[in-house]
Amino acid sequence: MKKHGKILLALLLILGISVFAGGCGKDENSSDGQGTEGTDGNTVTKEPVAGGEIIVGITQDLDSLDPHKAHAAGTLEVIFNLFEGVVKPDKDGNLVPAVASDVTISEDGMTYTFTLREGVKFHNGAPVTAEDVVYSLKRSAGLLETLDPEVIVTSALSCISDITASKDASGKDIVIVSLSTANTELLGYLTSAIIPKDYENQAESPVGTGPFKFVSYTPLGSVVMEKNPDYYGTAPYLDRVTFKIFADTNTAFMELLGGGIDVFPYLTSEQANQLTENYNIENGTANLVQALFLNNVEKPFDDIRVRQAMCHAIDRQQILDMVAGGKGTLIGSNMFAGFAKYFNADIVNMYEYDTEKAKELLADAGYPDGFEMTITVPSNYQFHVDTAQVIVEQLKQVGITAKIELVEWGSWLENTYRGRQFQTTIVGLDANLAPSDVLKRYRSSASSNFLGYVNEEFDRIFALAVAETDDTAKVSYYKQLQEILAKDAASVYIQDPASYVAVNKKLSGYTFYPLYVQDMSKIYYIK
């Protein structure tokens, strides 16, 4: 591995993240603050106006305000505005300076040295110190002497042997991260939030370094944040943002129709078509793996023939057409196409829609007349509910009777995800900007392996992929892993969903990212 020197590591180069056509980039009606083509085909100048406040609709409650204890993607998309790591992602998939101004990686890939940015303050006014950074990274990596059992230890950071604070030759604060094994993907995980070392109220009144600071949180009600006047970077335009929590998409949609929400990111295509009078509809991809996830240890899905039959019985293109207006990107495994060079396009159509083949496999597995099954779906995501409804009708064609069980998000997290009490479920899985993060849950020993998937060959190649420093070999390993999951039919992989976002026509600047976040720092009112 070559020495990178003092650089801004771009995942476009390191990890192969790309913004692709129909993907995370802006469409013809997207708001970029310069000039966009309106629905009448004319270019409209949109000059930013500083100040104001907005309401953003979200459809799940936060599982923790402490960034190191948050599980849910819906939580992380909100607190993205409050917290930063030593580096952070930008809209193009680059990792750019945040709390650290630059990073040096040793030639052997065993040492990362971060030079800390001068003058960064926490939201409580305290300066960020090297000791705060060491504490935060050690907390995320599980290296503190006293561990909080609720902290989610990032397994990808297990290659870290030590984290220390020091000074460079010019007297600047540096943090040195030493590894036990080389890991070229480490930066994708070092977006982990930097928090104050001696602050003990993070779960009730969080303190970070982001462009917005915390004001209040009402469970099942709202999260309120305001502009951080001491932010070191480009200040947000807005003074205040309220994330209003709704029970489900339909409830939020009714408020959208009444003009009570300024931004809402979870629309179905049908809903989007009804809002064009008062809202611009931004379109991108969600950067999620949507699938009918199968419990591999629960009958009948412990039989590979049944899982393969399910793959043949589900018409993924029809799902895109009926639920997403034909938009979205088909996938064949647990990887979305934003991971451009790692994405294995060869397996996208491994299982063609073929009801006769599905029936043959079911008969061979001992289910000639099909069986009954349950699809557990979080009720707050209408897109997944609609997907389930299409799948129920498709499965009837091969004799499978499926019923939908709608559950609240908290129940899904507790019983389906953590408790693994389900047969099948439909959700979208997100990931950090590292290919290992998309696939790590399939390791036999992974605590996040809620599918109960076990394959020794997968475990072996995954370990090789993470440790590999040669880029060509690493790409090959990750494509092999996707093929293993596809051949095992670990789940029925459907799509990286289209993302329809309603934005009040008085606003501009909404920005898509190659990961699941809602960046409020870019949004502004227009003249």
C-alpha cells in the first residue's frame, strides 16, 4: 500500500463509491441553489436567504440520542446534523476533513495519524481536545477500560490495537491510530461521532461538533435543533429545524397535503405525483438494500430449495413498476450499486422470474402445495408495506399463502431484529461507506446477523477481503461474497429503492448523499 501523505481520502478512489445515473445525483428538478429547470422547462434562479426554520417529517422515533448507542438508520439520518467524526462524507462519496484537518497513512497501512483541526468547539462551548478524540474512538472500538454495555462497538474497528494522543513537530495535536492488521477500509468507519470525554448526559442532551446543536426531544413527538453559531465550517442557512415524528407515511402524507411539513423523504411514487402543486419532488436512490429477508433457521426457510423457490417466485421488476413508478435499481445480493467497482452486476438476474421453476423447487423440498408464511413489516414505512402487498399476490401463483404482520418500529427492532422472532421481513438495510459494512452481518458470529445465515466459506473470504490491501484482489473477494449469498438465496434481494423527497417550493438546496442521511445544513429559503 502506498503512503497517502496528508490527503483527503476520497471513497470514489479508495472504495469505488460512485454517483451514477438515476442514483444519488440531482435530477432535472433538483435544488442546487444555482439555477434549476422548473416544471415548465424554464431555468429558475434561486438565491439563498439566510434564516428561517422548517419542519421535516420522519416516520420513526429515535432509538438513542447518544450517537454511539444508536442502531437505527432513521436515527442516524437525523443526528448526522449534530455529530461529526474525524472525517465525514460529502455528497459525492468523498471523506473530507471534519474534526481532523488531514490524515497520514503509513506505507504498510498499519498506522493512521490524524492532525486535529484547530479551533473546533463542542456545542457546549468546550474546545475539542485530542483526549476527546481518543476517548470517542476508543469508545466506538470497545477499547475503554470501563465499557458501557449499551454502546454499539463497531466490529470493523477491532483491528485497532491502540489510540494515542500526541503532538507533531510543529506542536499541533495529533491522534495516532495503530492497527494490529492492515485495513484499507478503516476511514469509512472513522466517521464515528467525536463527543466530549467527561460529559455524562449524552443520551438526554447530546453534544457534538456538527452544524446544528440539540434543543429538545419529545419521544414519539419531535427532535428540535438550532444553528450552531460556533461551527468551524460553512454555517447552515436555517436557524432552526424540527424533525416531526409520525407513526407512518400515510399520516405524514395527510399533513403534507395540508402544507404542515416542509421536507418529507419517504414518499411512494403515487404519493409524489399528488404533491407537485406545492412541492418540488426530488428523486434519487435511497442507498439501501431492500429485500424480503428470510430467517434461515426458521422452517421452511432453513431449506435452500425453498429460499431459491422464493427468489424465482418474486417478480422484482413488477415491484419496481407498481411501487416505485419503475424507478429504483435491481440488486442480486446484499450490495447496492453505489459501491460501483464492488457491485457484482453479473448476479443481478441469477434468479429469473419463473413460477414453474419455483413450483418444482417447492415440490422437491416437500411442499408441493406450498405453505403459509408471515411477512413482518414496520408499519411506518409505506414503501415496504406496499412491496409486501405486491409480494403476497405474487406468491399466490406458486401456492404460497403469505400474510402481512404490521408492527411498530420499536417492536420491529426489539422482536424482529434483536429477538429474531420472525419468518420473513421487508426492510431496507443501510451501510457505512465501506464495502465490508454492507456484508458483515452475514458472518456466522456477527451480532447483527438477524437472518441466522451460516456459511464457513463466506466467513473465510470475508476475513480475506477485509485484510487485503491489493485493490484488485479486494474487489474480487467482495464480488465472490455477493455470489455466495446469491447462490445460497440467503434472502430475496429486490432493489436499492428510488427515493422520492417532497421539498416545499419555497426551499432549495436539498442534497442526496451516497448514504442514508438528511443534511439540513444545505437547505435554505429562496427569494
